[in-house]
Amino acid sequence: MIEIIAYHLGLDLAPYLAEWESDSTEAAARHMAWLMHGLNSSVGHDAEWYAFLTDWITGPTPAAIMERAFFATGSPKVLQELFDGLENHRLWREH
């Protein structure tokens, strides 16, 4: 969806990421974990929006979103998804 918003529609990602930051639901955190695992845009690597997204992803916000849900959930499945997302976030930060 991020690629569609930024690349195909040419929209600014900032308001969408700000909305994500303000969403404290478990679903928002799970989507963040999925993004950490699956982000691999074939069209965006040289684009300004991809650089902006990469800066955002490697910052503290994605981890905060996932950690908030990690400590609030009781589901083993969700715990694993969020743990994996946090690990992928760590790997993104190291690149």
C-alpha cells in the first residue's frame, strides 16, 4: 500500500505515517511488523519517497509502535509477529 500511495499516486507519505504513529491498536502494530518483514520495493530504491520511508523505518517510531502492542497483547501468535518485527527493525537500523 505504501508503494501505491507514494509511487503510483505520487502522494506525500508523511501524513499517512503520522496517522500510523497515532494508531495504538494491535492491528497497527501487526501491520508495522509485516512492513518490517516485507518491505522490498522494486520501484522505489532510488526515489525520494523511499529514502524518506527508510529514514522513518530506521528511526524509533516503528519500534515504539510494536513494543506498545507487544507488552499489551496476550496472544502468542501476535507476540511472535511483533518479536520478529522488532528483530527486523533492528536489522533495518544496522544497514
